[in-house]
Amino acid sequence: MSATEIIAELPKLSRGELEAIEARLIVLLDRAAPSTNAHWGHALRDLAGTVQELPADYAANHDHYLHGAPKR
């Protein structure tokens, strides 16, 4: 049965049947998702220093450059 055929059959199902399908899909999607144990901080660390052409004082004055606040 194709995905199109399965989707066409969904409106015929009861709420309970649809909820059971949803629960099973969640399990299947979680299983198919790539597993990562990396913390988002590691990804940020890997990107640190990669942006070119920023002012030398950008870290100290990012509010000024982003929002127009007075420089420190």
C-alpha cells in the first residue's frame, strides 16, 4: 500500500485508531532521528571565531551593534 493510499484511508478511522497511529509514528520517528549526545554549547564553541569582518570590540559592544545601545 502506498503512502497516498494510507493517507486516503485515515479519515475513515476512529479517534482512538488515529491516536494509536500517532503514538506509533512518534516512536518510529524518534527511532529514525539521528542520535546526538552533543550539547548545543559544543556546537557554538565550534562556530566561535568563524565570522569574518566584525569590529574588534564586537563582543564587548554587541548591544550597540545589534540594537543601537551606547557603547561601553
